[in-house]
Amino acid sequence: MNRPAGLLALSAALAVQPAAAAPVDLDAVRAWRAEHAAAILEDFAALLAIPNVASDAESIRRNAAHIARALEERGVTTELWITGEAPPIVYGRLDADGAERTLGVYLHYDGQPVDAERWTSPPWQPTLYTASLEDGGVPRPLPRPGEAIDPEWRLYARSAGDDKAPIPALLGALDALAAAGASRTSNLVFFFEGEEEAGSEHLQRYIEEHREQLEVDAWIFCDGPVHQSRRPQLVFGVRGYTGIDLTVYGAARTLHSGHYGNWAPNPAHRLARLLASMKDDDGRVLVAGFYDDAEPPGAAERAALAALPPIDDGLRSELGLAETELGNAPLADRLLLPSLNIRGLASATVGETARNIIPTEATASIDIRLVKGDDPARILDRVEDHVRGEGYVIVREEPDLETRRAHPRIVRSIRRQGYPAARTAMDLPISRQIVAAARHAAGDDLVLMPSLGGSLPLHLFTDLLGAPAVIAPIANHDDNQHAPDENLRLANLWYGIDLMASLLTMD
Amino acid sequence: MNRPAGLLALSAALAVQPAAAAPVDLDAVRAWRAEHAAAILEDFAALLAIPNVASDAESIRRNAAHIARALEERGVTTELWITGEAPPIVYGRLDADGAERTLGVYLHYDGQPVDAERWTSPPWQPTLYTASLEDGGVPRPLPRPGEAIDPEWRLYARSAGDDKAPIPALLGALDALAAAGASRTSNLVFFFEGEEEAGSEHLQRYIEEHREQLEVDAWIFCDGPVHQSRRPQLVFGVRGYTGIDLTVYGAARTLHSGHYGNWAPNPAHRLARLLASMKDDDGRVLVAGFYDDAEPPGAAERAALAALPPIDDGLRSELGLAETELGNAPLADRLLLPSLNIRGLASATVGETARNIIPTEATASIDIRLVKGDDPARILDRVEDHVRGEGYVIVREEPDLETRRAHPRIVRSIRRQGYPAARTAMDLPISRQIVAAARHAAGDDLVLMPSLGGSLPLHLFTDLLGAPAVIAPIANHDDNQHAPDENLRLANLWYGIDLMASLLTMD
């Protein structure tokens, strides 16, 4: 653990605030923001100019110090938690007078590695464009103070969307509230991670070691883009993750397909039959018990699903799909069920390098997404039980000749590590309060998603720390996250400031 | 067409021979061979020292000239047929006084490319060993004239087995017969190919252009090794060959398996179900009509199958197989049926490089072996009909977005070229004569195989030229053909001389 010397000495002028009506009047926030927009962008560009790949230890610490300093300037008491060479956690605490509730704010300040040659502007040389590149945007200087700003302008840089965008939103909201004399209604805990894109290897350890500093009533998880419909959203859960690789064996050496074809078993064909047995033509997983542990959505979640904007037809058209699984079941519904997906298949080679052989083995790599109620190990047990039910003996290492001679059907199973899903009930009082605050900023456009399809280790917050967690994205849905030309649309940053100001002053 | 100048002028002292009883007394042949063994090996080593990869045009022509000269020295009228840059055909003709029958002799003098670093002795530096390398053989000089020779010695060099071995066998037989004053009973036509290992691209053209010079009563096809049981064999057919690559499509771009898993169709899973529908758990092909055109073996073939040495149990043990297809149906029986074999599978990646995606496509490469009666195009039509029966639309090019939107199930099918099987009935009079002659050399050990499992364009001889063809292998079964350390066991060369002498003097 380490703390930047001197920062603690900064006085926390903003930490104690006068009482005022909650939630904040957004007109005041927007007026302040319009007046200070050039400074907000300049500060954000300075942050984006610091390279932030988790493995670049020196740069990642510069990011952490930079962010801690910005927090301290706003009265936040900060700490940098450090474990060995791991990127630091920027931790902060900012109490509010008389507040009985504490909100945690999570974001990550590291970004995906870059392939600089594929970027239009250099990834760590933040560049403002007059529109998205796809829409013909051209570079322009950062605005001078007072200059009119088009909300469709976009700032291009690595992590502009994923996931530094919430930082200027939060800082802007703190400043705007202070300027407006609006009271924050919750104590705040900040937990900013620096290795999310590198797999969050130390996240659990950091949380376990600082459990008492992380006691909050709810987590606001600032990550990801808004809804595919371009509308703002709150998301109440994520799917968990696990996986399994299955390898089926044929003869111990590659055989000539003429001399032995249709005498020696073909492992690719055997694997095809095994995989075919796992899922029907409609996409229903046939592994016994696969869906048994999945907690069904409650009334609030069902209502939210029913209210979602229709995106399936547009997605199908964009992706060139005539139909999707289970008779075009809606995407959002499917994300509330565990999934079994073949992410890769391999046996010998295809195309120009294919030879007339019977392969010695065939492998399928499968990933499994879990929903609330599913246990990673238990669902892998069920998949393995299914494999055994198809007549296979399961081994953990490459089988030797004796094992092969003893068993006609052998599968080598490699189980991946995994973690469970997380889902916060949408009808908890704190959930309702967060929804109301977000609607204050977003209006009726707000989309409420019971769960993302993707996975985050959110369970460490919801289960290990035992607090509800709601994901509150800011970035535009087309922010090119993880890709070249990542960008943030300014309208989304302005929304982020509104959203943070509303959350910080919610009832 | 081209002929080496001067060679025609050689007198053909051996072409006219005195009458004598047929078949030849092998004691005389063996005595002559024992006396001349050192010279036979020296001559063979000189031939093996000439590099013989088909693409090495200059070396391959040196081989052809060398072989033609050896034939001319024995009274054979030779021609070198040349088409552009293609390796020449060494053609030869040697009549026998009063013979009404003409036998054609096929072999190929080109060899597989080499990876010289993996050879114990250089591939084109023929080296005699005292046993196989696996049995601890060590190099030794070629024997001096009169020195005792162990038949277990092996000569290591590219093409020692595949397929130059029949050349010293044939030359030795001609010399031994001449020395013994034994009459050949057939006119002989020699057809030695120089690009078999490179795919026989010009074979059909050579045959069509020289059809009248290739009129024979039967072809002796000198290629391949003896039976896996190590016993000598005659083989009466080969399987034909074709193939098809099937690609199934998912979304037009790679999708995140969390965000779209179990909503977007997974092409790897679809392909697995398609492949699973083609063959049952026992190995029976389920494509309608797949077995319909296969000519069943006749009485002679069934008797030969029943008399085959049992090799299946040993093979299963060697290959680490607990069981083989169709309830352990014998290998030789399975080779008389067409086969459908998945030779490769691919979709995205497995192992350490696998990512959590839904692949855009999945491909299976399938090879199909045909038996007598099967037509390559017709059997591919049946496979495609099966694919359509599973609900797929077949396309020939990568489908565009519009095609994808219109059809939920699309397979891109790439049909490979192919050629039919060939099989010579074992109860033809000429077949019986060849069997009797081979048995004269091999004794009761001789194995009679209705068909190889592998494929050769034998149909060009049996169907295009309309003559029976019998494969008469000489090389040891463990000759490492196509691999490093290819070799010929001397006992097999001695057998080859006996076999050729018997065939050239058969009733």
C-alpha cells in the first residue's frame, strides 16, 4: 500500500457541502458544464494522453497518480493500493454531511493494448473530430473557452470510452454540484482498477484485503457502452463464465484415409456426434440439468424485458442472419439463460493443406455463460456427465496406448476456471432509487436491462462484498472499444455528467 | 516425343530367345542371382544415386535416360515420351518369339520429396545397412563380388522401395532368364512414369496419345509394399477417390459469445449436427444411396477375403484402438465399400489462442473413397442431396449478406476432382495365370487382395485402355515409403527377381 505524499494535505473544501434539495436541478449542472466544457475536455485529453496498458507499469502508475490528484483536488481522501508489480487501485472516500448511505463507484483506468498502425490518430494523442470517422469527421483543435461545442464531436483516444470516460463525468459532476451548492446525499467510495483489460488478476485479493474499506450500500459500476439502440441504460447483472475443452481420440498415429478409411474410428466424426448431442437444431442445450439452477427473472425483470426497445430485427439484418435460435427468441431473454457455445473446432487441417488422413484427434473448445444461480463447477460436471452418457470415458491427460486399448471412446476434458454470474434485483429499494436518479438524467429513454450477456467479475462486489451493483454505462455504443479508433461522443460525456450529478444527489 | 540418339542402334541380342519349358526353374534364376548379387546391388545403387523428385526436371531426365539405357542393353526397344516440362515416360517394347500375349509393366521412377535433415544417411547416397535401423543395423560397404550377402541387409535411399525397386527386379529377371536360356512367354511393354508422386498430371494425356502402343493383354502394376503380414501379395484393384469441403455459416462477423451466445446460430454446432447426420455411431454412412452403386465382390474375391491372414487384432493393438467400425468388421472387407472420412475440421481456434467468440464459419474437409461401380460426381451429388435434406441451401461461392439474410442454413460446397476405382476380376483366365506365376515365386504364402484401400489412377489402364491390371508389389511393408530413411530389404529384391522371372515365363 502506498499513498502519494502531499495529497493528503490538500484541504477538502468540497467535502462538506450545504444542504439543498435532492435530486439536483440539472439545468444548473448543464449551465456549469457548458461554461466549463473547454476545460473539461482539456483535462480529459491530458488524462487520455497517458498510455494505459496494464503491463506498462510505469505509465499505469502515472495514470493512478494523475487520477488520485484530481480526486484530492475535489476533497477526496485517496489511497493507492499496490500489490507487487500489479497496477494500483485508486481508492478514495468522500463523505457527505449527514448521509447514511454510502455509494461505491467502480471504473477501470487501464485500456486494451493497441495496434498503433491501425489507428487514424495515434491512440495516446487524443484528437477531437467533428463527427465519427464513419460519418466523415475531420480533426479539429480542442475548443477555446466559450467556443460553441457540437455534442456530436468525438474525442478519439484509447480508453476514451472504455473506461476512462466515467472519470471526467464524475469529476465534472462533483465540480458542478459544488458550484450549484447542491448537497450530495451519499457518502462515496471510489474503487478504480488498473488491470481490468488484463484479466483483473489481483482484484479478488485487493477486495479481500480491504473489505472494511469497501462497505457500501450499493455499487455503481461505470463500464461498458449504452444500449445498442443508442439509448442510455442501467444494467443489473452480468453472466458468469466458464469453459471446457473436449478432445476425442482416434488411432494413436495419423492413418492413410484410403488404407484405413471407414475401419479406424474417425475422431472428428465422433466429436461431431458428441457436439450434436449437446444442443438441438433450435439451439436448446440438451445437457441434463443445464437450465435447472438458473434463477428465473422476477416480475420487475420481466416488465423491463417487455419494455426493451426492439433491436433483434435490425441486428439480424446487420449480421446477415435469416433467423436466430429458438424461433427468433429475443436476445435479451436469451441472456437470462446459461449458454453453451462452441468457440473453436480443430482436427487436422482443411483447405489447401488438408491431407488424405484420418486425424488422430479432434478438439472442441466450448465456453459457457452462467446466470444467477449457476455454479461454474456444477455446470461443468453436468457437461461431463453428458459426455459420459454418450459412452465416453473422461481422462485429464493425453491417454497412453494402454488406456486407448482399454476404452473405445475417450474424451480428454480440460475444465477452465470460471466465476459465477451476478444479478441485482431490480425491485430492491436501492435499485429503485438508482433507476429514479438515472431517469432524472436520461428521461424516459432509459433502458433497464436485467443482465448483460457478457461477463465481468461483478460477483466479487455483489457476493463477496454483499452489496447490490448496478452498471451505469456512459460511452456511446459505437465507441470502438477494444479496437482501433476508440472514441467518446461528447453528448455521451455530457450525459455522464448529468447521470453522476443525479446519482450523487439521489433521494 | 523424343528418343535418346544412338540407343536404338544397340543390338537386341536378348530379344530372340531359344524355346524352353515355362515357367522357369527358379533354382537357375537364384543361382544366377547369387553369383551376380554384388553387380545387381552396384547397378541399383547407381540408379538410386540420381535424385528423382519430379519437379527437378534435369535430374528426372537423367533417371529416364539411365533406365532407358539399361533396357536397351537388354534388347528392349525404348522411347522417351516427353510433353513440355513434364517428366518423360520411359516406354519400351521387347517381343518374345511366337508369343501371342503381351504383358505391360508399369512402375514409376520418381520419388517423394525429401527432408534431408531427417535422414540417417543422405537420401540420394544409397547406403547398405546390416539390418533395419530399428533393429540396430549399421552401415557397411556394398559387397564385393562373391562375398556372402545376408538377405536381411537393407539398402537405404529415396525410392529404394517406392518405386525403383521393380527396376533391378525386372533387369535381373531378364538377365537371369537369358543366362538360363529360358524363353519368355509374353511380349513385353514397359511404361515407366516419372511424376506419380507429383500427382500423375500428364498420365492420362500420355496414355491417350499413345493408345496403340499400349495395347496389352494385362498390366502388371509394380508399386507399393507387400502385405502388412509381411507376406507377398497380388492386389486386384484400388479404390477411387473424390472429396468435398463443406462450410457452414453463422453471422457475417465474429460475435462476442457473451453478448450473442445462444442467440446467434453457431456454425460449428450446425456443422457438427450436419456431419453427425452423415454417419452413425457404428460407422455406417447414412447418405441415401451411398452404397448403392458399389459392385459387391464375387465368389473368387470372397474366397480371397476369407483366406487373408488375420491382421486386424494386431493393427488395433498397434494403433491403440479398443474397437473399430461396424463391430470390428474386417479391414479388408471395409476396403470393398466406399468410405466417407472427415480429414479435417476447422472453426476459429482451440487451445491457448481460443477466444470467447461465436465463429463466423465452420468447415469440414471430407474425402471419399470409391469402389468399382461408383462414379465420383454421382456420389458427390448424393452427399449434396443429403446436405439439402438437412435443410441447407448449397452455394458455390462465399455467400453475400443478401444470400445470408434469405437463407437460414447455407453450405458452401467445394467439390474436388476425382477418379473412379478399378478392380480386375480374380477369376479371369489372365488373373489365374498371374496368380499361378506369382505363387511359383512366392509359394503358398501369397496373399490375394481384391483391392487396396488407397487410390491410384489404375482406371486409366483398366478402363481407358481396357485391360486387366494386377498390382504386384515387391518392397518390404516397412520400407518407410514417402518418409525419411526409405529402404529396401534385400530379401524383397531377391523375391522381386523371382517374381518377374516367373511372370515373364508364365503359362
